[in-house]
Amino acid sequence: MKVHFISIGGSAMHNLAIALKLKGYNVTGSDDQIFEPSSSRLQKYGLMPDKFGWDRSRISNNIDFIILGMHAKIDNPELIEAQKKKIKIYSYPEFIYESSKEKTRIVISGSHGKTSITSIILHVLKKCEIDVDYLVGAQLSGFETMVHLTEENEFIIIEGDEYLSSAIDNRPKFHVYQPNIALISGISWDHINVFPSEQVYHIQFKKFVETIIDGGVLIYNELDNNVKEIVDSTQKSIKKLGYSYPKYNIEDGKTFLNTDEGKLPIEIFGKHNLSNLSGAKLVCQMVGIQEQNFNESLMSFKGADKRLEPILNLSDRIIFKDFAHSPSKVAATTDAIKYQFSDRKLIAVLELHTYSSLNKKFIVKYKNSLNKADLKVLFYDPDVISQKKLDNLDAEFLKLAFNENDLQIFTDGNELKEFLFNQDYRNTNLVFMSSGNFASVDLNELIEKIKIQ
């Protein structure tokens, strides 16, 4: 079958394109811009468009169906041509659902934690040699592609994003999957450009619960009041399983789980990751994993890409890279590092990069999110604000919003780099938090500088 991807460069889209090519589909695609790692991976599989931009001539009558990415707008010339030719058009969540109708669908949702939980589940299942289909947003060690679709596997593990499906399908992605087993890790307002209030955002999770198949299972984080409120209010005929923290202790910056087999050292840390672990464990038990096998498999799990990822680890200093960008994620990340290494100074560097994080209405949600850091650094690029057509920011507003009078604020990547180069990193941890790239600050150069300090 011939399939064309409009906006092939997205994280999930390019992985799905590769997965379909590996299944034998004839795959083509287009996009107006493609960044790493998508570009290298598309090149590897011969799927990189020959040129950037949209071209209606790519849409021929011999295309069996189109998969439309969220990046493509409603006036996209290729989309208009496909509609004119009456070619079947799927959003990627629609296609995933159509491909998994006969499977047990496990959907991992939440404003934060869903990638980490999905990653733990897939790592454990692989260690235990249980084959499943899957869709996950981050690249994981040991997995060639982050979308895997087969005819024979019984289960599919889906990271359920709440963002919209496509320009012609305004349903949040996780409303499409109709899970047999669902998990909600936490709810904290995000995507202000789509969900203009907390109430509207929370409603999406209420609707998600209603999409669970009757007689299905809802696994939920009972530590999160927003989640508990939704779970308690549903009349859906489903089984509800709550989770919280496992028993653990910290010794010399290392986390140990207290299990029936004794103390178990693990690589991940932080209360949010420990609660994620508990949620993942319940899902794995649903698939048939025994507790002892789960614990043994967990020992080799090093975390999802860009989730508290150590990019330099020396005896008295660590540099972390983290995808944290929403207020709840920023607070969880800084709290986790400070709690784990209480005797070390913590320098936290946050980039405001998304539409929500640069919106004055939303920025106030960051109040006290950097509270646990000893040196608090904020970066944003005025050009990004201009591109997103948002109001300009100023230092006084930001310090008030974060409730941090000593907040160090930078709008120039070179100035940020010079500031970081001049810090003393003895007995100090440094964390970079962003969904962007800090105006292309070279982290490798910084690492080499800190190594020899």
C-alpha cells in the first residue's frame, strides 16, 4: 500500500513512517522543516523528502491513504489536494487506533510523567521478553523505532498525548484510542493555546476516562488531587487502581527500593519518578509480569531520553538535561535533584520556549517552581516571543511571577554561556530544563569546561 505523510518530521510521525516502511508499505512524506533526530533517522531509511515545502503534485491518485500531522495547517496545499481527490486521511492517533482495534490497548496519559512511565513499561517488557506493539514520544535506549506495529501481538502500549490530533480533527489524541487499560499520571494545566483555562483542560481528562472500554481498568496517581477528583466523579463501569510511592531510601545520592528480596539499587530518582515507577508496575502486572521480575528488570533502567538525563557525572558534580518546561515538571525536577543531593549546590537553568510558557497569563503558574534551586537562571529568546505573536516580557514581571527576586534572566545565548562558564561547579549540580535549545548554547563545550574546573 502507498501512504503519504503530510508533516513527516514530527517525533511520532517520523517514527510511524519508519515503522510502516519496515512493514512493507510504500512511504513518502513532506514537511517545511525537519530537525534532528528526525532528519537523520528519515535519511537512514530513505524517507527524507527531496525538498522542503508543500507541493500538491505529490498527491497522486495511487495513494491509498494520507497520514496528517498536527504541524500541517488546514490550508496546506497537499491536504487540500488530498481532500479534492477524496483520498482517505488519518491523523496518526486515528491510524494507530485502526491498527489496534483487535488488541488490548493500554494508554498512558497525564500532563507529566507519561513518557517516563511508558519507557519503564517497555524496558521491563523487553527485559522479560514479552513482545508488544507500542507508540512512545521519546527515543529509548535499545529501541530502533518508537512506533512498532504487528499483526500478532496481543497488547499495544500507547503514550496518550492530550494535544489535538490534526488540523481537521480537533479531538485530543488520547480521546481517539478507546483504551482497555488507561493510566493517568497527573493533571496540571498545559497547552494554553488550545485549552484556554484549567477547567477546559481538566475536562479533556474527564472525557478521556469516559472513552475507556466498559469493564476496563483505570490506573491513577492517587497523590494528585486533580486526578483523584476526576476518578471519584466518574460513573463509568470500570475498575480503579490507585498508586503512590514505593518504599525506598536514599544513601550517598543513590536510591534503593525496599523490596521483599532486600534493598534494590535503581538508577532513577525523585519522588515523581518513584510514583511513575509504581504506576508502571501496575501496568506490567496487568500484562503478566511478576513483581520480582519487574524489580530485577528495573535495575538496568536508566531513564527516558532528556528526562533527568546525566550528560556529565563526576564525583562531586553532575550536569542534567531535562525536558521539563511546564511548572509542575520544573518543580518536580528541581525538587528531585535537591532532595537526592542535599549537600550540593543546585544551579537550575530554565528556558521558556513553548507558547504556554511565554504567555503572561500562564507564566504566573511558575510561582515557586524554582524554589529548591540555589542559583536560579531563566532564559528566553525575544525572537521566539515575536514569532508566537505574544506580549514582550520584562525582568520585573518575571521575578514577580516566579516569586524570585534573585532570578538571573538572560535573553542572549552568548551572555548565558559566559555566565555559566564563570560559575564554580565544585560540589555543585547543574540542570538544564527546556523543550528548546537555549539559543544553541553548546552543552558539550560547557561540559569540557566544567570537567577540568
